[in-house]
Amino acid sequence: YEAAQAAFVGGSLVPGPGGHNLLEAARSGARVAAGPHLANVADQRDFVLQHGSLRVVSDASALAAFWEEAAAKARDDDRPARRHALQRALEDAAGALERTAAALEDLLAGHGAA
């Protein structure tokens, strides 16, 4: 993904596989497309969609339009900006497990169950 201007993350155009790792592609700064069947990576889908790092395409013709747009923008190498924006978002989201565990400990301590 590091050398790509655009990437399609497979296992997502038809029901079944449920999609593959979206963060690998998005972290590279490439323009990323995937199909609508992303059950295995729904949390990643939501995260990268929220940060503008993913286009969900419904079928092969929508994917073709994505490739045409990506090719037209290939000279505008804005991968560093996209990479930086997603990296900052990932850093901001880091520590969620620790924050959740601390909140649960506080909640349990308040009910005498710690």
C-alpha cells in the first residue's frame, strides 16, 4: 500500500468474506475503496469513514468510477496529508481499552464489587 495512490480492499464486494483489514491500506495514505460487505471489520469501516479515508462502493461500476477518479488525482500526491490525518486520529483513539477498564473499575468500586 505504501507505494499506491489508491487501493481496493477485497473480500467486500460480495457477501461472505466480510472484508479485510482497512487500516493497513488507510494508514498508507492511499485513497481506499471497499465494497459494502464489511461485517468482519465494521469497527474499522466506521473509523476510517469518519475520518474520510474510505469510499464504500456498491458494485463493479462504482469501483471503476473510484479508479478513474483516483487516476485523475494521481498527480496530486496528497498521501502524506491523508496519512498524517489518519495517524493523528488513531493516536487520539489509542488507549480506549485502558480508559474503559478504568471506568469499569470505578463503576464496580462504587457498587462495592471491586
